[in-house]
Amino acid sequence: MQCGAKCFVVEVEHNGEKKRIPVTARSAVNARKTVRLKYEEAVKIISVREEK
């Protein structure tokens, strides 16, 4: 875990299904990047929200 990291919930659409993926990242941009790297850009990112 990095210094200043927060928990984000990324809502994606993958194979016609909506999923919520928890991601630990420093910013919303890094959370999107992490999801794209994991799912090989085959997902459509709908929203990124900080979990409180």
C-alpha cells in the first residue's frame, strides 16, 4: 500500500454485466489505470467513487 492511498469503488461494465470493484489507489485516475491494466481495457468504466 502506498502513502496517501485511499479506497475507491470502480463501477464497470464487463461482458454486459455491471460490477463494482474495490481498488486501493492514490487518486481516481490511478484507480482507473489499475482497472484497465487488470482487465486489459476490455471493460467500460462507468464511475469511480471514493469509499468513505
